[in-house]
Amino acid sequence: MALADIFTRPADPGTVRPAASRTFGSRPPLQGEGMTALIAWVDQIAALTKPDRVHWVDGSRAENDALLRGMVDEGKLIKLNPEWRPGSYLARSHPSDVARTEGRTYIASERAEDAGPTNNWIAPSEIRETITPLFDGSMRGRTMYVVPFSMGTVGGPLSHIGVQVTDSGYAVASIEIMTRVGTDVLREIAGGAPWVKTVHSVGAPLQPGEQDAAWPCNDEKYIVHFPDTLEVWSFGSGYGGNAILAKKCFALRIASVIGRDEGWLAEHMLLIRVIDPAGRAYHVAAAFPSACGKTNLAMLRPTIPGWRVETLGDDIAWLRPGDDGRLWAINPEAGFFGVAPGTGESTNVTAVETLWGNTIFTNVALRPDGDVWWEGLTDEAPAELVDWEGNPWTPASGRPAAHPNSRFTVRAAQCPQIADDWDAPQGVPLDVILFGGRRATNVPLVVEATDWTHGVFMGSNISSERTAAAEGTVGELRRDPFAMLPFCGYNMADYFGHWLKVGQKLRFDRAPRVFQVNWFRKDSDGRFLWPGFGDNARVIDWIIRRVDGEVGAVDSPIGRLPLTADLDVDGIDVTPSDLDDLFAIDTDSWLREADLTEEFYRTFEGRIPAPLWAELEALRYRLKHA
Ligand SMILES: Nc1nc2c(ncn2[C@@H]2O[C@H](COP(=O)(O)OP(=O)(O)OP(=O)(O)O)[C@@H](O)[C@H]2O)c(=O)[nH]1
Ligand SMILES: O=C([O-])CC(=O)C(=O)O
Ligand SMILES: [Mn+2]
């Protein structure tokens, strides 16, 4: 018996895994117009990509086990020692395929102005001419998997369905963790539910008898979105956001366009329920750029007594105004694709506990005992490791053992503090929205927006230092409005306008309150001024007390700041002078930021909504007259 058979997955309240009852991988005998259209589309893609086999994925345990076992046999996954990490695997990507490739990511809307200046626009006909020959025969020698998935509970009022065809077993296994996969989704499609078409090929056809690579991919990469026809075509990469098309491609880029047309918002946000010492519950959504702390805040363990956080989502939230004038949110995903480095007992113990088993790790280091390791998991590195590229490693090697963008993929239901109702179809009503980024200077620990429009202005101005989550120079400051710069599927000026419009649908006294936070401010020696992680609960505490009207605030040119006495810093190493530095507002720097905002707004050639220009002028006025 294979090890994979011994270690069964724990009961998972998030999904019902159906039994594999019919011929393995064959198309289920469902009828209906929707099914006919799906079959025709699958046939068409197969005719183009020419796989050896087509496998319809049913999401069953048996199927998943067979897939993973096959990948181990082919050398594509390393099975971890089940004594330490049951049901878990390590994948090592090609060194050229370790992050999203934003330069190769396109929005192919009919009109260039619909994509806007922040996206790589390309004409649909032109890019189809470029990529069709690449997909022609691209799956030769491989299996083409047909993966029906739902974002949000199957059939839920905020949910949306997609189908990914892919020639990557790694992508299939990841989608099975990150979304709800199965025949119940096909039943929805058969019954006429609309669905998004997503096509993925690693772009590495095999000649008969040719030995496959451990991580097949292609130097040429194209991640192309067609918002007008609700399609995604991704070629050449097997990595996360490039290959799990349900995630950034569908649930953000395509969904943002659907949301624009239907009156809701698809956002790069974590989602939590915060419970105060009196037992009152509040819902908080927070938008931070990639690798800026969403997963960490989503799994927060407050260091202040009496407070509790329940996890609802760690990366994506879909927000919709309800009939009650509140803004309702769901997490459309079913798993976490989290950054490994920096995840440890002292920073995010919840994540460490979530990863006990049933996890796919990508590009972390391997221990001699068959478990995994990455920088920050423990204070001290093991004496001997195999690094993410498969080479021997010791602490003296002078390079990281795990890739800085190495990741874990694990089901949400495995998180020890997941909310019981995390997949409730109607979602939760939001009390607070946070915007944040990684800023060594200028941006205070927390500042409150005066109203919705000011909050939208704040969101449109988020900038952050670049991280390893995408290609580019780490540390360089870039503007990342709403943490959506790489993920908004349409013109960002229109997107800002859409945010203003959504605000008008909310009852003014029930709209979420908006705050900007920055856990990453440093002193002149480059030391973080704020301890972060579990102590971020202290900032949340202040925010919740603001929402309840229990504490006042100080008006500043950029928004409302806490009165120093109201921020609970009992028992942490934050001096009064640190606090001054955390909240210092340098007028000249902010005036320069305002100039940069103007420069940024001007790139949209007249499309920025007037209320945001008014906010900018008001900010300048306040700064000059402070
Ligand atoms: N100094 C400091 N670092 C933090 C804090 N929260 C998170 N980090 C670090 O920031 C990095 C990324 O954190 P994540 O929570 O994985 O970021 P994310 O926003 O979920 O990233 P994506 O999955 O790429 O969207 C990790 O190395 C964390 O250790 C904090 O409060 N303070
Ligand atoms: O999409 C990815 O590859 C990883 C991710 O979550 C991000 O970059 O925000
Ligand atoms: Mn994350």
C-alpha cells in the first residue's frame, strides 16, 4: 500500500468530496444546454492543444490521491515524511518560474481605454494571433484535465463558476485545494449557470518517449485576460498566480469587470471577524499588496487579553451592497496560497498549525528527515538542508534555503481559528475596511478616513515597497492603489469611480469605516518601529473603539489619528519617542506625495472622478495650513 493511502485527510467541513463512482476521468453523463456548450468548448481546446488524453476532474479523494501519487512517481513532487507532515508534498519549480510575471500579463479588452494606463493592453485579435500557434499542439504527450470549480459555495448568491483546462497536475492539485472542485459544479453548468472559460498550458509538449521535466514550463509566457468574453488564456508558466487561474486571473481581474457591470467589488483583501472582550463581533476586510501581511493579519492571535480573531479569508474578498445598506463580503476561495518565509511560531503560529499536513509546499527547503524548512520557521536554521533548487545547503552557504516567494497551499478548513461560518453563502457584513502597504517612512501606523470618499482617495493612493511576490526590484516604491495595481481588469480610474458608486448604495451610517495602516515604518537605523504581527491587535482595538464611538481622535491633514493615550502599548517595547515617530507627519514629504498623486491621476487622461481631485486639493490645503 502506498503511503498516500495510509494517511487519510481529516473531515473537511468546507467540501464534500464525492466518491469516484464512474469510470475514472471520463465525462459525467450530464445533460442540458450548458453541458453541450461546455463539451463543445472542451473539444475545441483539445483539438487545438492536442493532448494524449482528456480527464474530467470529479474532485474525489481517490482521484486526488492517484494524481499526487502519479506526480511523485514522475519526480514532480517529493512526498514529505508522513511522520512529520502527513499527506504533504514539496514541489520545486524551474528557477525561472518562481513568481507572477506581470510584464507578461495582459488585459485584452476590445478598447485600449477600457484596460487603462496601469494594465498591459493588447488588442484581442492581435494576441489571439500570437498565442493560438503557441497553444497549437502545446499539450502533446500530456493529459488535459478539465477542472470545474466554484468561487464561493456552489450555487451561493455571490458565487461564480469557472472551468480550467490545464496540462499541469500541479495546477489541478492546487485548484482542488484553493477552490471547490467537483461534479456538483458541472451540474450547475448543465443547468445553465454562466461560467468563465480558463485555459492553461505549461507550454512543454512531449515527444513520444521523451523524459518529462520535474517542472515543465516555457521561456515564453503569456497570461492573457479577455474581459469582454470572460476568458483567460495562460501559457508557459506553472506558478501560482500564473497557473491557478481561479485566483488572481478570475477572482480578481475577470471578477472585477463582472463586479463593475453588476454593482459589486472584487478585492485583494483578507477577511476576519474580530471579537472584543465583551463578545461583540466586528468584520474587517483589509487590502495590502502581495507579501505585505494579509495572511498574517487574517490569522492574527491578539496579544491583548480578551480579544479573539476568527479567519474568514486571507487574499480575496468579493463585496456587495446588501438591501440593508451594509456592505456584505465573502471569501470566494477555499484555501490559502501563503508566503512561507517569515511564517513561524513567533510571527504566525496559526499558519504553522494550519500546515500540519495535507499541504503542498513550493520552493521551500527540504530537511534530511523529510520535513520542510524556510527562513523564519525557526530562529535557528537546521545544520543541513537541501535548498529550493535541490542543492545541498548549510547556514554558511550565504544564500536563502527557501525561495523568498516560496509558498504553502492548504485548505482553509484546516486553519484552527477558521470561523464556523467562513463559507456562508451570503457572507458577512463589513464594519471596517483597511488599506495598507509596506512603507518605511511617511505613512503613520494608523489613520482614519473622514468619510467614504476620503477612504476611496486613501485607497487610490496606496504605495508600497516591491516584494518578491512578483518579478521586479525588491524594495522599490511603487504605487499600488487598493493593492489592486496588478489585478484590476479594467481602467483604474473607472474602478475608483465604481468604488464611489458602491459607497452611494450604502446607508451612510452603515457603510464600513475606512482606515489606512502601516506595520512597516522604520527608524533611521532601519529597525521596525512597531512590533507587528499579534500586536497589530492593538491597532485593531483602537479601530473598533473608534467604530463604537468610545474614543476620540486628533484631526491631522491626512486624516484622524489616535490620541496617544488611547493606543494600548502596555507590555510592549514601544517607547513614547517610537510613538512620536510612528505618527509623525512630515508636511514636505506629504506635499511631494500629493504631487506624485497628481502625476499619477494625470496618466488617466481626464477619467479620474472629480471628487478625488477635490480630495487631493483639500489635502494640499490642509497640509499647507496645518
Ligand atoms: N514587520 C512586519 N512584517 C510582517 C507583518 N505582517 C506580515 N509581515 C511579513 O510580511 C511577509 C508577507 O506576509 P503575508 O501575510 O504572507 O503577506 P500577504 O499579503 O498575504 O502576501 P500574498 O499572499 O502575496 O498576497 C512575511 O514575511 C511576513 O512575516 C507585520 O505586522 N510586521
Ligand atoms: O498570485 C500569486 O502567485 C501569489 C499571490 O497570492 C500574490 O502574488 O499575491
Ligand atoms: Mn497571502
